[in-house]
Amino acid sequence: MRCSLTTFVTLSLAVASLARPALSPYNVHEKRSAIPAGWSQTRRHESAATLPLRIALKQNNLEFIDEYLYDVSHPKSSNYGKHWSAGEIARKFSPSEESISTVRDWLVENGLASERIRVSSTKGWINVDVTVEEAERLMNTEYNVYTHVSGQEHVACEAYHLPEQISAHVDFVLPSVSFDAKLKRRSGSPSEAAHSLGQPGVGITPKTTGTISQLVTELEQCDEYITPICLRALYGLVYEPVSTDINSFGVVEYTPQAYLQSDLQMFAMNYSTDLIGKEPVMVSIDGGYAQTEYQGFDYNGESDLDLQYGMTLVTGKQNVTLYQTGDMVEGASFNNFLDAIDGSYCTFEGGDDYSVDSEYPDPYGGGYEGPEDCGTVTPAYVISTSYGYNEADLTPFYAERQCAEYAKLGLMGVTILYSSGDDGVAGNGDVCLNPDGTQTVNGTMFNPTFPGVCPYVTSVGATMVKPGASVLEAQPEMACMEVIYSGGGFSNYFAMPSYQKTAVDYYLENYPPNYPATMWNSTGMSRALPDIAANGANYVVAVDGEFELVYGTSCSSPVSGAIFTMINDARLAVGKSPIGFINPTIYSTDFAGAFNDITEGSNPGCGTEGYNATVGWDPVTGLGTLNFPVLLEKWLALP
């Protein structure tokens, strides 16, 4: 397990012996604690059957990824802003020749002819077709056939073992303990996997209180109706971009979520006239398109919100890229998007897990049948995503693998923003954790969201204008407590990054949460979220030809992304680099006072009042909301 991604929940390990002589003692490499719901073991697999064994090799230098990333991201570093190219990243993290030769030699020494062994072009994994008998002898295991309630079969084992010296070079082996058989969603029960992103009601989604009848444009009404003029006043965003030809801002959407051009134009005519006749630059990933077959707030609300406000705040001069991901049949996951913007990720640590990620070309027909997008898309300098899972929805390995990719994007100078969630200390759907790891609405343990818990993304919480307050006051905002509650808390998977230790320690020492350790990760050593916040209540959004009031951290992320994009514009205009991974910078003493501190409100959930917003960083609104003039001045002062 890499040092920077230490998990608090890991697969159990034990030592087992093997009767025959071995290079070194055999250890359990992976072990499954239970059979996933819906599956049952039906029989031993035939010993003569063929298994396409895939051995994922450990990536080189991942233990230094924090060091590399901080070197280009911390304001005190002499290499600040000197971001890496995709080629440099691929060379730095590809498995070592020692790993390849060690694993290959082990296979040969165990009776597999060298011509049967194939190394992938990326050197990320080794493939070898073996019989079940050979695999069982090689890894001291037993392969069984499991059957799903839908009738689909899958081959797996309960645990497998590797020699100690081989285990040091291997991340995992497939097929093994993972149930990576993708269920045919058209033949049985609905899927709960990660590729359900974009489906109505799945993960983080905006909420609405319905339509509004009158047109609102006044600053005096910002406590009831948020429009672009309110946000510019709240965060001091008065700026005309000048580097639009070399700057970039991307918004990610997951089909069937889709914007309507008619809604964008309706919004433009009333609130952003420089967007009249404009549309986002559509980039289709894995068959994604702005579908119109299904309409309504559940299908158009998210994308309409993201683009109307994201595009307005960067003005009509700046193109905004819409990464429309996944087709209507298979959908997509964050991994599918990451595959498209970084080709090396397609095979990193063995590639995607098709039990949670979508597979292209569609293996079942009826969906996108073109090739999977791997490295076909250029990442924007700032990428905002308003979707998310509960951390507990995903395995630690899956979450860590994806988190490492965000670190690599940070090395390339990309700023990654994710909404922190809308259910306070509870998970999406207002579910909380139970001691056995399950999630239910009557659970009592706080349930943080992913990817916000990843130390290499910037997690964005939500605020609101206080009832009756004016946006011209010194501090008119509080934590959002209308319709939604700002997601926040402490990870159960990821260790606390060094950049936030001082800020979080101050909170824990001065405002310790009054909850038993059985309810939250009280170790003081885990990643804390959110990092920052922005308004997330009462947004006026054009949806299906009408204006609706919209709430959520889905509002907060694209607004923050637009502001950071304008800071990039100013830096690029004077020949400087984009801001890239911002967390080490915004938590540094150099940026003290660059955020509007939020000290009122809380984020209820799991039958509690949640955490409180306090002076300094807190697990409700992070460091606070963005003060554009101060942030601009401080970032322009950096090299």
C-alpha cells in the first residue's frame, strides 16, 4: 500500500504455507470477507479449463507521489508551477524492469513456458493463459464458479497467495477475489455500480423547490434568489478574460444527464447576454451525447445548472468544454472519464473494474460500439464535477487507484474540483454507516463522500446567504441549511495530507466534536473535507423552459471552477503557469486571509447536528468561500 494513500480499511492479511518448496514464504495477497449480495457459490471450477490470468504490476515511484506533487504545487517550492508532461509522468510511474523480470522468472520457474507469457505495451501488467490447475498451484488457491440471481456465472476464489518477494512487485491478480463480472443491466435487477452516475437520484444530485414566476435581477433579493450578479458581488468577481485562446475550463456530465441549448439561451437572454448564440464545446467520451429523449429536472437540472453558471462567470469570451461521458445504455463512471484524458490510466494497476466501470465497446450490443476512449481527450486546466459516491460504496483499492490518478493530473497542472455532497455528515441518499460496513438510513456512523476524501482533489462544500442579509455586508453567508446540508467530515480510507494538518489540528483542538469515537473517524489522522465552499442555495436556473430554484454543492463546484479559471487567465496573460493542484497553496500561511471565513451553521445527518462551522477551517465549509481579488493578487505574486 503506497504511503500517501494509507487506508484505514484494508483487506485482511494472513500468512499461509505451501507444501512445495518456494522462493520465499507464501503470504495471503488478497482475501474476500464475504460473497457479494446476489451471488452464491455453485461448484468447483474444472481443473482443465483455461483462465486468462492478468497480473497487475506495482507502479514505480508511487511512494514518492506526494513529494513530486508538492514540489510543483507548494508556494514555497522553487519548482512551483513547473508541471510535468504526460510523457514524463508515464515514464516516472511505469513498473520497473525489475518487477517485470522478477514476475516473469517466477512464472517460468513454475513450469510456464516463456512464450506463453506476454507483457502489455504499457508494461503495466503481465498476461498468461493457464489452466485452473496451474493457477491453483501457482497461487495456492481454489477457483470456484459463482452464480448470480440473474443466472450469470463468474469465476473467482476466496483468497490467493504469492511468494513474499513476488508480492512486492504485484498489485493484484485477475481473476481472483474481485467480482468484476459486469451484470447485464437489461436482463435483471437495476445496477448499483459506479457506472450508474447520471441516472436520476444516483449520487450527488441538485435539488429543486419548483418554478418561480417572476424575473429576479436585483442584488437586494440575493437571500432568496441567487443569480450571477449575486455571485459576482459575494466573491468580488469583476474580471474580463484576456487569455481565452490558451486557457481552458471543463465541466463533466454523465449521460443521461444533458443540457438543453434552449435553456442555455433562455438563461443568456435574461442573465448573461454575451452567451446569446453560444454553446459549450462538446467532447463526446464513450458515445456520450446531449440526449433529448428524456427531459425534466431529473435529466436536465444538473447540466443546465453547471453550464449556465460556469459559462456565465467566465464570460462569453472563454470557451467551456463539456465532457459528455457515457452512452444511454452503458453509462459511465469517473474511471471512464479518466481513461479518456489519460491513456495510461486505461491499464494502470490492471485497468478498470467492469463490476463498477462501463465497458466499451458495449459487449452486450445496443450501446456505443466504438473503441473505448483512452487518451483521446485533452484535459482542461480546471475540471469541475458535480457528481459523487459515498466512500463506502467503493473498495479501498478502487478508491486508491483513482485517487492516484488525480495526483498525476495535479502534476500535469490540472485543478480537479468535486462537490462534497448534500446530506451533511450522512452519505448520498441520507444513509449512514453501520458497524458491519453496510449503509442504511438508520445507521449511526458518519458517511463521507468520494472523490472528495481523496487528498489530491479540491472538495467544495455549500453556503447560503443568511435570511434577510445583503450581499454587500461584511459576511452575509453561513453554511447551507436550506433544502441541503454541506457534505463534510473525515475519511475512513485516506490519511490526512500534510498540507491540511495545521488547519485541521486547530479545529480538533479548539472545537472538538462532541460525538463518541464509534460515530466518526476521531483519530485526527484522516483526510478531512471539504477544502473550500461556495454558495449552494436558491439558484435561478432555466430548466425545460421555466426558471426553477436549485440547491446543492452541485452549484458550488462549477462556480468555484469558473473563479479559478479566471485566476488562470491572469497568470497565463503574464506568461505564468496555471495554478494546478491548489490544496498545498490554499492551506499555506501565504494564503491566510484569502477566503471569507464561514462561522455560522452546521451540517446535520445521521440523527445528529453534524459538525459546526467555526473560525478557521471546519468540516462544513472548509477554509471558507473565495475572495477573488485577494486570491488573484496572491497567485499573481507566485512564480
